[in-house]
Amino acid sequence: MSLSSLPRAVRFEDGNLFILDQTKLPSKIEIIKLSSPSEVWEAIRSLRVRGAPAIGIAGAYGLLTGMKPLTGLSAGEFKAKAAETAAYLDSARPTAVNLGWALGRMMRAAAACCDMPASEIYSAMEKEAGDIYREDAACCRSIGRAGAGLIKDGCGVLTHCNAGALAVSELGTALAPVYTAMEEGRAFRVYADETRPLLQGARLTAWELSAAGADVTLICDGMAAHVMSKGLIDMVIVGCDRVAANGDAANKIGTLGLAVLAGHFGVPFYVACPGSTYDPATPDGESIIIEERPESEVTSFGGVKTAPEGVKVMNPAFDVTPSGLITAFITEKGVIKPPFAENMKVLEEKP
Ligand code: MRU
């Protein structure tokens, strides 16, 4: 398998952001061009681009799409407009910290430009966005190396949602150890939860793993307990949208259920994430804002209505796994074990 053949979610060229529209996968591979913050906001909101690191990168490039035409402004006006646009982009989705983290980096890069014209502030921001992308790719490769050794020949790995190449700059977080272990020549099984209601596991994870030649089996979310009870799963690896200071971790709805199951069956439960997903300013999982999405995502399937008119619906897009159910975090700084409140601090150190 060649890692260079994995799909690429986000690319920036000539002031435009190009994304692989993930709402169309797997039926259609469509690259769309986004030329303004409002187009990028819509793409993030509607999950055309999704996954915590990828929306951070898209947010950073989205800010550039808005600022490129404004380099004729005074430096003060340019920075004020950049702050307004960054706040707007940050409002697209609330749970993944990577979006605000990346936009914060962009604004600090702008603020560091003293006595410079707007065109030079733009150049500094453009460099920062490129750095965010390249650093994310380097983190993913390190996560792959850190986690690959956990995956032994013949084992079964269960994952949820999509934390693969489609969710990041390149390679993935939860799937980075999978791809790296494949590259290292090990043979093992991957089980992908379909991930209701938007089917990121079926549409995206099963798609990118199949294309990479992985031995992947798709299961409905409700089958995970049965599959674990049959001894088919040796470890769970999921991605993450925000890790609180105490190690509680928010990820796609359904993750908490898997963590409880893994605890019951004695299966190690790993969360893979880069430092950009660690949020020491959020003390615990209770403080993480959980995105609520439209009822229609639950009351229909593939555009066909599947629930009675007027039924009450809940649609939280994420849940929080308490740190006590997490075996370890797989990060660019290596595999981090408990106590997380102490040991995760390594992610705050510069590489
Ligand atoms: O709603 P989504 O598809 O953006 O949710 C994505 C996830 O929950 C991922 O597991 C998480 O962002 C990690 S991506 C490396």
C-alpha cells in the first residue's frame, strides 16, 4: 500500500480552498472550490469538510479567502476585519477545538506583524496556514508511528466515525496507526462502525480503507457489542474532537457506548489525536459544548423519511468519554497513559 494514494480532504491554491465534498462520498468524487468565508462556513457546517483537524485547516484557509481581496486596507482595518471573519468561521461548529485553535493561531500571526502593510500581514497569515497544514501532517505521521506497534498480526481493530485521511491534512489520526501497520507489513482486520446518523463510518472510513487495500468489515453501530462478545476485537481506536484537561474526550456520538463496551469486555480503548485537539482551558467533559444537529438527520435515511411526523427527536453529534474509560491517547508525542491530567501536559510543549 502507498500512503501517497490516500485521498486528500483539503488543498489551498491561488487564494482558493479546494475540498473533496464528503457529503457526496462514496458515490461521487467531487472537488469543490470555495472562494469566500461564507462558502467555507457552509462547507464546514454541512460536513462537506469534516473531522477536527481538517476543519481547523479549512478554517485557517477560509480566513485567507476572505482576507486576500482586502490587502488594500490599512493594517488596523485589515486586522479588525480578520478578527471579525475568524469569529464568524469559528461559529460554524462548536465541539472540535481545532477550529478555534487554528483561527487563534492565524490571528496571533497577524497580531505579531507590527508596522507592516496589510499585504505583508496577509503573507504572514498565509505562511501560518501552510504551517498548520504541514504540522498536522507531521503529527499524523508521528501518531501512525506511535500507534502502529499496538496493532499485532491477526488482530481486530474497531473504529468509529472517520478519523482517517479524510478528517485531517494527510493520513489520519485513528487510522494513522492502521495505515502505518499495513505499511509495515502486518495483516489484521479493521471493523468500521457505520456511525449513524450521517454514516461517516460507512461512507468514508469503509471507503478510504477499502481503497487502501485494508481488510475492512462494515458493521452497524448496534452490532459492536455482539462482535466484541465473539472475541473479534482486540482494540478500539477512535479519533477525538476535544480532550479536556482531565482527559475526558469528546468524539462522534456513539463513542461513549464503545468505551463502555470495551471496558466490559476488557478490550483496550485508545483515543488518537494531535496536540491541536488537546484543550487544557476546558477543565472536563462537562464543559465541552456538544453540537446539536437538525432532527431531519435522524428522521430520514438516504433522503427517505423513516420516522413518524412530529415524533420527538434528539440529535447530539458528539458524546464525551470519561478519562477513566480511556486506556491511552496515541499522540505525536507518543502513547500517553494515565494519569492524563498530568501526562497530557506534554502536548503543550513545542515539538
Ligand atoms: O461530525 P464529524 O464527521 O466532523 O465528526 C468527526 C469525528 O468525530 C472524528 O472522530 C474526529 O473529528 C476526529 S478526526 C481526526
